[in-house]
Amino acid sequence: MSDTPVQTSATVLTVRQVQDYHAMTLVAPAIAERFRPGQFVAVAVGGEHTARLVRRCFGVHQVQSDYGGTVEVVFADTEPGTGWLAGRRARDQLDLLGPLGRPFRLPRDPVSCLLAAGGPGGAAVFALADTLVRRGCQVHFVLAGPSAKQVFGSRMAQRIGDSATVVTEDGSLGEKGTMRDVLPRVVQETGADVVYACGPTGLLRSVTQIAGEFGLPSQVSVEEFLQRTGACGIGVCMTCMLPVHGEDGVTRMVRACADGPVLRGDRVRWGDLGTIPFDALGAPRVLSVTEGGSK
């Protein structure tokens, strides 16, 4: 099995509505056999003669051995590209590139793993959960969303997890509140050793902060940030840059696609996303009047 991504013509098997989202299953054996949890795929949208040149990047919900190997992605219909994808039907062909990016690092020994997720991007924790269960780890889910229709996989989490906590802002499913409200309690109840997270950037920031307060390592997938900023998915366009500080304390700009999408949560400068911090290595200097510049 090679780690090299492949570009292939994938056949649509099914497209189904799941709450407020769409789940698309694609027959793509070459990608399925190379996939590791946390990686993503980049899909061309609009058809053969489209003017839409930017691929859409999605984390992988699950990989199955059916039809030689299938890949399922979950997405929201939020713009013309994802709207076009939502309109695909069985036997349609899609140009698919993957698997891309760095996967989750897996624990060497069986430990207690807490998987926090929200939104359609949260679907990617389930591929991770399958692998962790096979390694003998305990798997505990915390799923969050504004309402019941925006929580993906609650029944699946209850079925495969050692525990599953669901929280919605309007109280329409599970507890009423946010990820920040319930996560500290779940960390204590489960005796978590490591925290993994997929979903909106605000959720990742909260999870990282809480994990840090308990002294736990966190790994997060910045797929949502990649979806908003990325264009190529392979590290060429440099549009998905975000600031990360290293072990030496130096901040560097990294690519969400090629250097991520999985990153150590405590290394991401969450408050500076979308900017180039002045202290980042290689950041452009702003000249002051005293340095000979003009105001």
C-alpha cells in the first residue's frame, strides 16, 4: 500500500440526506485502500466543462470494502459547488483526489479516547473510532450542534462507543448547552487519556483549551478551516495557511492541507487564524517612521 494520493474517476453509489447534511458514497478502491483516519479527499465540482476550478475538500466519514472499496463523505449544501454535489445521482462519475493530508496519530497502547465532534466535518471521527476500537481503546463520543438536525451520527456513536454524550444549544437533542459546557465533566467521567476533535473552528478551540486545562494531549482536524480557505488540497496554492508554534517556541505558517489537516491542538494559534502574526518566522515587516518608512 502506497501513501501516494491518487486521482481517479469515482462512481457515485448513493447520495442520501442525513438531517441537514448529505452523505455521499463513492466507489474508489485505490483511495479506500490508502486511507488513514484524519485524511481527506478533494472533489472536482461542476462537471467537465465547468468554470468552477476549485476542488471541495471533505474529511472521510467511513471506508468500506464493498465494490472493491468505497469512501463516504458528509457535507452541507452551503454554496453552488456543494449544491451541485448534492444533486448527483447513482452511477454519476466524479473526479476525486486522495487520500490527502496528515492523519491522526494513533496511541501505541489501549487508552481511553475522547472524540469530540460537531457539524458535517465531525463525521470524520467515526473512521477514527473504528480504528481505535480495533486497537482495543475505549472510545467516548461528545457530539455537539445548534439543534438536533445539525448533529451527525448520534445513533452510531451510541452503538459503537463506550459512551456517547450529545449536546445541542436549543436542547432539541441530548443536553442543552455547548461543547464547552459538557466536555470537562465527560473528561472526568471517562478518565480520558487523549482528546481528538473534528468540526467547526470554534469547537476545536474550546476542545483544545479544555484538554489543556486537564493536561491532556489533543489532536484536531482543521478541515472546516481548509474548506473555507483551500483551493487545491495539495499544498500548492498556499491559501490555507495558519499559524502554528513549534517546540522551539517559534511560530511558523503551515498549510492546513499538506501539513494538516490534523494538528496538535495546543500548537495552533487559534486567535490568529486568517492572519500572519507579526512574530511568525518570515512574516513581512511593517516599517515604522523611525525605520525610514512612511506613515
